[in-house]
Amino acid sequence: MQPGLQVCMPTTALLGLLCRGCLSRAQNRPSRSFSSWPRKMTRWNSQESCNADTPQENPRVLITGGLGQLGVGLAQMLRNQYGPESVILSDIKKPPSQVYTSGPFVYADVLDYKHLRELIINNRITWLVHYSALLSAVGEANVALARKINITGLHNVLDLALENCLRLFVPSTIGAFGPSSPRDPAPDLCVQRPRTIYGVSKVHGELMGEYLHHKYGLDFRCLRYPGVISVNTPPGGGTTDYAVQIFHDALSTGHHECYLRPDTRLPMMHISDCHRATVEFMQTPECQLSLRTYNIAAMSFTPEEVAQEIRKHLPHLKVTYNPDSVRQTIADSWPVRFDDSNARRDWGWAPAFGLEELVKDMLRCVRDKRTREGFP
């Protein structure tokens, strides 16, 4: 890829003859689809290079689905770097009061294309982080809703990223792999045949983003997250959620009932590593990227291994196993480990937390949270 600024313009506006407002009005119709767009996205020669010293205007970021596990922490990290008004958090739920006081928050439904467009234009958004999705176990319980949010919502943000020349980040997942994929380790490029609507929607997102990048120059970026472990939000219906709940149970009742077998090994990551990987990836100049979708890895453990590590601090923790057929089947189709060598080579990814560090930090954070909330 040649160093260069990515410029997104319709072919009919090649010489500036058609304003963006006119194009927007032409495209805002019920039959809107990729195939019906009267434009072509092109790549132009310009002055941007891989030189990290080149001055860049601070991004203005919109995060969809921002009240899930990842959004609030990512917003805080970006606000620390670019200023408190630089990031708009959005969701369809009412946020806690501290979210309102930490920076801008707006109601935004990813299925409401017109409202999303207004937010992007009125706030001069340049980066869009699309976290809205139904996770694996919840999606299997409501396939129609998962299809609507995970696929229709995705197409809305793809449309808007193209129309407004945005840098678009859409996370993927270990669930994008299936039982026919290599499992130990799973490489960036291999057979992907997931068996959940969550996984299918994520593969769809990876391929659509890559297609629109190659055809129109969309600055699409995607990381396949492992199971993400944090204390900030309660488990949200994912297959790896046991690795969050076990810390709460260890400090509250001393007993955790696990819905996976004790030997079920899955890739995992501390949330601070996940946030840092996302920010570093978004900041990387395009000319350093050989892929549009990367695996990122930190550690891989089983329920029994994390329980044993917790027992070094809480010896009386008791764990019983009552495998749930749906989640166990999902977990058995996922990779045991990620190969993230391309991310390490292309943009310098390296995790800070291993299992020992993760357990110490999670126990400390859960204790602090319980103290703040008045629990023993």
C-alpha cells in the first residue's frame, strides 16, 4: 500500500462539481443499498506518510453501544488523550450519573440511520467505534433480534462511514471461527464457519469491511477480541462471562457454579489490554497495516486454571461444574489460542497482563467495587 491520504468522493464529484449535501439527499431514500450508490470511493496521492511525527488533527469519536462492557473505558482512555469533548458515547439505555459527568452522552439507536447521520454530521465525527451487538448466548436465544442489530446496524454504520469518510472500527471475536477452523492456534486467515448468529454476523462484518476497503478505500479496522475480563460491567450474555463472574462469586459467597467444563480452554484478555490495543490500532498509519482484521492475544486458560490462581489468594473458593449445553457447544467450536503474530509485527501489539497479573487486579477491583457499594 502506498502512503497516502484516503479521500472519499463520488465519481460525479471528482472535480468538486457535486456537493456532499446534494449527494446525501440523493442517497437518503428507502431503497438505499451498497449496489445502488451512484459513486465510487477513490484513493488519491497526497502528503500523508507513515512518519509518526506528522501533525494530525485530534479525532472526534462516536462510540455506539457504549454502555456495554467496553465502551465507557475506551471513551475514558480516548478522552484522556484527546480531551473530554472529543468522544461522544451513545446507547439506547439510560447511563449512570458518572457517565453524564465524564463527557458527552447521547441516545442513539444503530437501526435509526437518519439520527446516526445527524449525530455524525453535527458533531464533525471522524472516527466511529461500533460496539453495538448482541453477544453469543443472548443472540442464540433471540436470533431475529441479533440479526437485526448485528447485521442491519452494521450496514448502517458502513454506509455512514463511506458517506462521511470516517475511520471505522468494528470489533470481531473468537466466535468468528468455527469447528472446522484451526484451533491451536487460530491464524488471522483461515476457514471460518461459525455456528452462532453472533459469529456469522461478525464474519459478515469482517468481509464487508474488507470488501469496502478494497473497492472504495474505506478505512475499516477490525480486531478479533478474545474473552474480555473486567469489573466495570456485569456479564452480558457471552460464553466467556464465567471468567468475570467467578471473581464476584469468590469474594461474595466463596462458591462459583461454572457453565463450562473445567478443561475448556479459551483465549482471554484483561480489559485494559483490550482498550489499549484498540487505541493503538486506531492510531496506526494505514500504510503499516497488511490486514484489515487482526487477531490479538494475551493469555489462554481453563476454568480450573483460573480457579487455581484465585485460590492462591482465596484458598476456600469452591467451584462446581454444571455445563450448559448451549454455551459448552459454542465454546467447543472456538479457538483454544490465537496467533497474533501479524498484529505484533505490523503495529507493535504486546499485552501487559498474564493470568497472574489479571487475577491480582480483578480481585483488587472487585473488592474496591464491593466496598464502594457497601457490601462486605
